[in-house]
Amino acid sequence: MTSSRAAGRALGLSRLRRRCLDLEEELRRERSRSAAIVEALTDPLFVVDGDGFIRYGHVPEEASFPLGEGVVGHRVEEFLEAEELERHYRTYRRCLSSGEVKSFSGTFSVEGRHRSYRTRFSPVEDGSCVALIRDVTGEREAESRLACRAAELERHQEAIIGSMAILAESRDGGTGAHIERTKAYVRLLLETSGAATLYPPEHVDLVWQSAALHDVGKVGVPDAILLKPGRLTKEEFDVIKQHPLIGARILERVEAILGKASFIPYAREIVEYHHERWDGTGYPQGLKGEAIPFSARLMAVADVYDALVTERPYHEPMGHDEALSVIVGGGGSHFDPAVVALFLSCADRFGEISRSL
């Protein structure tokens, strides 16, 4: 029996040694895989313990990053800008406490060098965090250049719209103030309508800025008719009624020169259709109801209101309340009833604009 037990213990020890050897080999392979993964990384990787000390660092040679392996044993805060330290630690602590991956963006500074980075914290069971850091300096610089370019394009578009509006203004001494007021009215209606749900947010400004061009087609109307004091004959009014189409052709020419400038579709809607009527009796196309672009429906109310409250060669200006009654009375025939409701909700501000511009 003693011999049998000894043999059993020897066999058990042999199996245990073999199991240990297998585990050591598995651990060696796992370490080899982990090392290969780390070596394959193109972004720096650090291990930070629960007290904020860097316990391990790996920075690939190709990484344009200001920290190297020499930071091991130092606290992370030694390399962070003071204003970012609290944000950094807040994210880091959230990672540790929640056990979830968290991200942080900021700037590292070493020996006066600053680079933008994005850190991804991954928690480890021993209470430390693995921090994978990506240098995004180039991305940020590219974003900045794109933002500057976008701002430059926006200024160019504003200059083009303004120049074309000035062209229309030069034909009629009263047009300049009318342009500024109607732009303000359309902007107010857009804001009241929650237009960000109708247009891309970055295009909302283009809509009200394009309102400046609504009468640009009048440059093609003869002076004898455009500047005539008093009422027009039917034949003269038929000529005036061509200005939306003239304006649309002008914008076609502009588009042929500029390409697909983002303001042109909105400008063309307003220019070509702001004299259409909700009941289909307007011009030049006789569009009806929602077939009329929303921007043109807003412009119709803005244009008529301003015409009513300002002096024209053929009529004295109305008071605000009287003009309000005319707009309300035109709901469902001349104007979109929903736009009239918008107008009523901000009518007092219409009056303020008409008095201030």
C-alpha cells in the first residue's frame, strides 16, 4: 500500500509539474502576444496606477509625441497643463471607479513643446489604467485650416450676396433700407419657425442672407417703369412681373461662374417665387400652397409688410396695426396661414425692426 501511495503521489506531482510547465508556456506565449501587440502599436501606451504614477511606458519611434519611456515612475500631472489637470484626473478617476473605458482630449507639454492628444483610458483589474494616447495635432491643425477656409468662403458668399444686393439698390434709392429690413424680417420668421428642423443648421443663415436678393431681377426693368411715380398701367405692371424670372436667370449665370455655391438654391427660391400666392393666383408660375418653397412664403410676408409700412411713390405708409390687419386678412389667399401665424407670434418685433432700420 505504501508503495502504491508513493507511486500515486509521484504521478500527481508529475502531472502538476507538467501543468505548471504548460501554464508557464501559455503565460510565455501570452506575454509574447502582448509584447507583439504593443510593438505593433503606432500610438504611445502607458500604464498608470491608482495614485497617478506612470508604471510602464511604450512610445513607438515613429510617434511624434513628447513623452518617452523615461517618464516611468513620474506622476502624470508633471506633464499636463495646469488648466487641464482637473479634467484629466476626473476622466481618469471615472475610468477607475466605473470600470469603463473613458476618453480625454487635451495638450501635453514637455520642455516647452505642446501637442494636442486624445487619450483612451481602459481599466485593469489591479486598479491601474492603460492609457493609449493618439497625437491629434495634425488633425486639429487641419480642422483649424478647414474652419478658416469655411469662414473665408462664408465671407466671400456674403460679399457676393451684398454686391448683388447693392446692384439692385443702385436702381432704386429706397431699396437699400428695404433690403436690410426684409432680411431682418425673414431672419426673425426663421428663428420663430424653428427652421433648423427644415434646413441644415449651417444653411439657416444663407436663407435669410439670400433674402437681400429678392428683387435683384429689377435690374432688368427699364427705368421709365421702375422709377415711375404713381401707379403703373397694366402693360407696365406686366413688365414688372418679369423681374422674378430675370432674377432667376441672373442667378443661373452666377452659378455658371461660381459653381454650386451653397446660397444659390435658397436665393433662387426666394427670387423666383416670392410673388407667388398661397391660392395660386400669384406670378410668375402660379404655384399654389406648399408647392411654393417655404423660404419664398416667408419672403412674401416680409416683402408685403415692409411695402405697407414704408412710403412708396404710389401710397402713404400704413401704421403697424393696419399692416398687421392686411397680412392677417391675406392668410389663406395671399399668404400661407402657418406663416401668418408665425408673423403674429412676433409681430411686435416686426414693428421694432421697421422703426429702427
